[in-house]
Amino acid sequence: MATGMTCGYGGTYIVNDCALWVNKGEIAVIVGPNGAGKSTAMKAVFGMLNLCSGSVVFNGDDITHLAPQERVRIGMGFVPQNRNVFVSLSVEENLEMGAFISDSNVSTLKEQVFELFPILAEKRNQLAGNLSGGQRQQVAVARALMTQPRLLMLDEPTAGVSPIVMDELFDRIVEIALTGVAVIMVEQNARQALEIADQGFVLVQGSNRFIDSGKLLLANEEVRRSFLGG
Amino acid sequence: MEIANAFALLTNFVIIPSITYGAQLSLSALGVTIVFGILRFANFSHGELMSFGAMVTILITSLFQTKGINIFPIPTALLALPIGIIATIAIALLADQLIFRFYRKNRSKPIIFTMASLGLMFFMAGLIRIIIGPNEYSFADGARFLISFRDFKAITGWDQGIAIKQTQLITLVVTLIVVINLLWFIYKTRWGKAMRAYSDNEDLALLSGINPERVVLLAWIIAGALACVAGTLYSLDKIYKPFIFTQITLPVFAATIIGGIGQPIGAVLGGFVVAFSEVAVTYSFKKFLTYLAPTNWEPQGLVQLISTDYKYAVSYIILIVVLLLRPTGIIPGKTT
């Protein structure tokens, strides 16, 4: 989907000739050491920073020069790492805002999302800012799902949540992919993330170091030694 | 009897004026807080926006009066108000297109917006003086009192009376209608929620497909309408004088900050807090205490905390106390 991306901030290239792709209904995971440009690569795919070279193709269309808001409209959902919920809005209002551009029936969409995240249905009238970290992440993912994306992009969805919550979030992400949505995510918890990944990308200094299925990367001796801690 | 008189005195000179003034401040503070919530800057030109709205309403009112159009016993100004609102919204949007949009595109810092609004304030103050001059205008017609001082005394037989001016009731009724509708809009409708979402987290609002220019447009429409209503009610109840609106900016900002910047309900509360403090602190309690105190214990002085000349100092003091003790305001607001 994205090929030969080179980009960066203020003259220095953080991402160098990097390629990422994911198919419908599959999960792609980007892992790598700190400062490898994982989040930057993700932002580049979403158009939050301009590419110096390379292109982004979505559903067969070249969208390299499309603004992020436009990308939301054509079916790309993005969950940022920080500040990813409206803290002063209730959980339900967060979801409604996700469906802001959608013409379809918001309440049925909402019920579908609540089915996926039952805890949010319970807390629908609470302010998102008063929820725990894990629940907030669920709200963030749920909000992005309300845009009915064909590609869901998650920037470290499990940052700062407990291992139990992390497992649960990963379960939900697998369920989302099973409905036919393509998922691409950046993860710090590389081992667990690769276990659910159809496709894994190991980034080092902004370039692809290894590209393989999640299972094969987990089995790869060098990947395990260098990036998964043995 | 004595207690009844004391009560009547206090109601007439402190409670009713405070509620009326508080309602006017609340409407003004709501406008400031909404512009702050969406555009993230302290809009110093809001006072002049109020003045502009009141001015247009006055001009239209006198036009109606010469044409003999009226809605007696209700003041003609209320008939002219919608036109005033439209004119105020128009000038607010024009100012946004000509001035603030430029800084928005450049992603300027809030302080630059604030300074630009200060410039706009001076420009509008000049414009208003060119159009209507620096003099006072009293334009309240229709029935003056709902209950006059004398009638009240005749009915109750008390020494003190409670007078309710028609403009005071109009202020309250209009404020109530405006605030309820505004809160309904902000908390219940799709675009109201979008405004809150945008105010909360601009980037995420963009990711949700909310059009920022639409939100800004709405914010100015609301702020313009609120400014015109507040300015008109204030001058209808008291008097219209361009200079007052430069001064009133201070209590309005105090009310906004006390309530918690960017918090609509806070702005309403803040307006009443400032109004009650201002009136209560500058009121002479001598007569009130004379009624309550045992014979020969009457206070000698005026029992007035500070002179009315210093009423704007009250806003300053409350502002400083709030910033020291509870910098976020009554309802925690925004900090940037």
C-alpha cells in the first residue's frame, strides 16, 4: 500500500525508503526499537506529514497528496497515540463524533460497536476523561470504528495499559479484522502483537529490516535476539 | 415589620439589581467563553461587539419610533433586536474573515489573536463613536414599571417597597430563554457536540471529519448574537453610552475566568458571582442595619465597604482571589 516512503521533520529523514502494506481482513504490526520511526511511518501513511518521495496507494487509488481529513472520508480510521478521546464528552458522544460524517444510521452503528466493547455500553453516559486507561483506549478504537473504516490504523493502542487489558484489546482487534477491516498498528509489546499479526514489519532507523508473517518473525532467531529480548 | 422592611430594602437595592446585572454579565461572558473555547483566545473586542449590537438596535428602534411602529407595552427595542443581532453577527463574521482567519491560517499563537482583538476593539470603538457619537442614549419605551415603589407600599403597607422595572423582567426572561436554548444546542445537537469536541481536542475533531471552518463560523454567530442581546439588555435596563462598554470588558472577563474559561455553565455562574459581589460590596447597608438593629444601636457610618466609584475594582479583586485560590475557575476550564 505504501511504498518507498521517505520523509521526516526539518530536513532530517526519519523514515527512509520504507514500505508497509496490509490486506483486507488482515493485521499488520510495525515493531522496532525506540526511535525507529514507527509512529512517523504510520503518520506518513495517514498523510499527517508530507512525503519527500514514495507513494501511498489505498484501494487501488493513489492518495499520496490527500489531506488526512479526506482520508477519513475514503475509509481510513486513525487512532493517535496520545489525546485520542474527547475527554469532556461522554462515551456515547465520543462515538457520535466518530460517526460525524457518516450518512448511515448512527444508532445501529453504535449498537454494533457497543456489542464489540460491552464495557463502553455500560459507561456510555460517563465522561471519557473519567475512564481508566484501558477503557479510554477502547473508546479511542471505538470512535475510529464509527467512521466505518476499511483500514484501521492504531498507534500504540496498548501504551500504558495493564497486560490483562492489553490481551483483551488484542482480542478485540482480531475481532475487528475478522469483520473484514484491514488493521495496521504500531506496537511496543512486540511479542504479543506479532502473535496476532498476519504481517509483521520490523523497522530499524526508518527502513524495513525484516518483513514476514508474524509467526515467522517470532521464529526468526535474529529478530528474537535483537528485538524481542531473547 | 422591621424585618419585612429590611428584606424589602435589600431586595430592591441589592438582590433585584444583582440578578439583572448578573444576567447581563452572564450573557456577555458566555460569548467570550465560547470564542475562547473554539478559537482559543481572549476576545477583547467582545465589549465593543456588545456596544455595536446595542447601537444598531437603538438606531432601528428610533426608526421604528418615528414610523410609529411599536409593540406597547413592551419596549420597541425588542422588535428591533433581531435586526441588531443580524448586524452584529455580520460584523463579527466580517472581522473573522478579514482578521482572524489570516492568523488561523498561519497557526499564530493565542497572544497574537488577543492583540489583534485588542486592535479590533479600538477600531470598533472608533467606528461606533463615528456612527452614533459619544453621548448617552435612553431608548426604553413602553411600560416602565411592573410594580412601582408606591404601589408596592400601598399594597403591603410597609415603609419600604420593592419596585420591579419592566426592563429587569425582560432581561431575566430573555436571558433565561437564550441560556436554555444555547445549552440545549451545545449539549444536545449534533453541531453543538461537534463544537464541544472541537474545543476539547482539535486534532481528533479533524480526524472525525468535523469541518473546523464551520465550527468557527458557528462560534462567531453565537458570540455575535449573545453580544447584541447582552449589550441591548444592558443599555435598555440602564443607559446606552459607548464608553461603558470599554469598562464592562473587565467584569465580563472576570466572570468568564471565575466560571472556568471555556465552560458555558461556568460563565453563567461567574456572571452572577461578579454581579452580586459588585452590588453588595458597594451598597450602603446603613438603612438595612437600622431596621434590624435594636433602638439606639444604629450604625453611624454608611456601612459601605467601598465607594461605588471603585465598583470595577471588585471584579479585579475577585479575579485575583480566584486566580490565587482556584485558578481553573468554578468549573475547571482550559489553561491554554
